[in-house]
Amino acid sequence: MDDTKQKETVRGYEIKQIAPCKDNRGFILAENQNARSPYVTMQYIQDMNDRRKYLLERYYLDEYNAKKDFITRTVEHQYGFDAERSKTYRYYATEQKMAYNTYPRENGEPLGMIAFSECAPVEYGRFTAWGYIDYEKPLPDNLINDYGLRAAPDNPDLRSAAQARGNTFVQGYEILRSVLFEDNRGIALGSNPTAPDPYVTWQFNEDKNGKRDYYWGNYVSSIEKATSRYEFRIADYHELNGVSEKDAYKYYSTQRPVDISTFPKTENGPVRFENFDKREDVEQGQFKAWGYLVYDAPLAAKQIYDYELRPAPDNFDYVIAKNKQGQTSPKPISEQLAEAAKLVERGESIKTDKKQNRDER
């Protein structure tokens, strides 16, 4: 990284440092003390005539954090996305600083590693890490979990698995998340780390054969912006068209209204939530709830238990589990007793083998 001697400016900022990389790309650190945010880092692409196109800017109020980001972005790009990456398996240390005993050797010695001085954003802002380790072979899941590692999304095994899922890549972007509504339209979020704008949200239509046609793409520079846009488009479509999600996962808040710290925030949502005016009957009177949340992937059992949520009976994973058991889950004893009391008051007989048809609920 060389200090530039000429006073070169971009978008009103004077370039202080330039870090060229191997692939005609690079990064700059620039300053403008008259701007609301005096410091900025940018990536650039340089053509054969040495002209630069600047993109993916990040603004900072202080020089320390700007320099930190400038160095982190340069190191990540220089060492993280070269040609040899297609032959190696990278794992990020996300839970603790890197030291001799913080990464596994059971699967062979690492090919190389980089330790950051501080926990920094990696993979174009998808998550943060203290550094990374490269291996010749993929690590088994138990070692990844034991050492608190996270596999790079571009690892050969994950890339092959993503391609094998079918209809996963659209215009070079891998679909990371999606929600399909009852009218066979939906919203999707995609990622392409090598694109000038690495993230995109689309609307799509799904035909009777499950094939999806994507359109109305909105391209952004960070996962935070893409996630915010994705969740907004889902909530907006639901409100404007009055349709519910068909392949999402709904969880009812049975003990309290939905509010800050009353639900798990995960990589898969919630994409939206709704509070009722009061605690009311839901799912045809099966139980009461204050509101509900919608996720585009199922929650773990511990998350459901910790936040006292209750899955909707039509959740895909819930239906699969019931089918495997060959029976529907019984209602709570208190509800069964209440129903029995009502039947007795009306002089009706109590059926002990009462089964509910899902289509009737």
C-alpha cells in the first residue's frame, strides 16, 4: 500500500492511500474534512487505459475506523479471492482470536492462515471474523462446530452443493433467501461476491412446474442494505395484495406481544411480524396468541422454547414431522378438558378419538 504523492480526488474526497490488487482492482482511503463523514474507503476497477471506476464506498466519522476498514478490505481481497481459492477450503474464526490451539489439525495441517488484529467484516460484510484458515480438504461438521468456525460461502464443496440444488443461480447471483406467497409470486435475495454490487433482491413468479422467473432487481453494495430491502419488499407485498406466505415459517407469540427482545433474530428473519389488538384465538381456536412472526427458514427447537413461541400447524417442518410420526400431535390437556366440558353442557357425547382434518382448520 503506497501513499499517493499527487492530490487526486474522487467525489470531492482527496485520496490519501491506494492499495492496488492483483486483478486490476484495488482500494483507496480518502479524506474530506468539509464533508459530514470526513473519511471514505472505496473499491475501484481499473481498465486497460488505467481509468478507474469507483464503487462500494463506506463512509466514516473518524480516521481510525476508516484505516481499519481500508486495511481489512485490502487484505480480504488480496488473500481471499485469488485463483488458488478454487482449490482450497477456507474457514473463518468467528468466535475467538486466532491462536495455536484455536483451529483444528485433525484433518491435516492448514495450507495457510491470516489473523486479523481485530474482529472485522469478511465476505463482503456477511459476517465478522478474527481471521481465517485454509485447508486442502473440507473440515467435517463436528470440527467446524467444536472450534467455532464458519465455512466460506465460496468453498468448493458448498459451491457444488449450491449448484446441485438446481435453479439456485440467477444471472450469476446465488439465491440465499426467498419467500413464496399464495399467489405464486415471491421475493428473493441473491449474492455474487465478484459483482460490482454483490447483493440483489428480486420479485419472481413461479409456474405450475416450480420454475421461477425473476424480475425487478434492486442491486446494493452490502448485505445489511439487501436484507433491509428484502424484508421491506416482503412486508409491502403482503400488505398491498393481502396474501400470506406459502413456504415460510410462522411462529405465534403466545405469552406476550411481539416487541424488542421477545423473539430470536436470525439470518433468516423474521422477515415480518404482526401484533394483534389483544390476545386472541388463532388457528381455528386451537390456542391463543398476541401476534406472530414469519421466518423464511425454521427456528431451532431451543429458540422456540426460549422465547415461548408456538409453530403454526402448517409449517413445512412441522407437517413433515407429523407425517413421519403417522399422527397429529394432541392438543394440550387443558384445551381437551375445556372442550369436553362444553360438550357435556350441550349434552353431547365426548369422542375420545377425535381427529382434525387439516383442510378443515
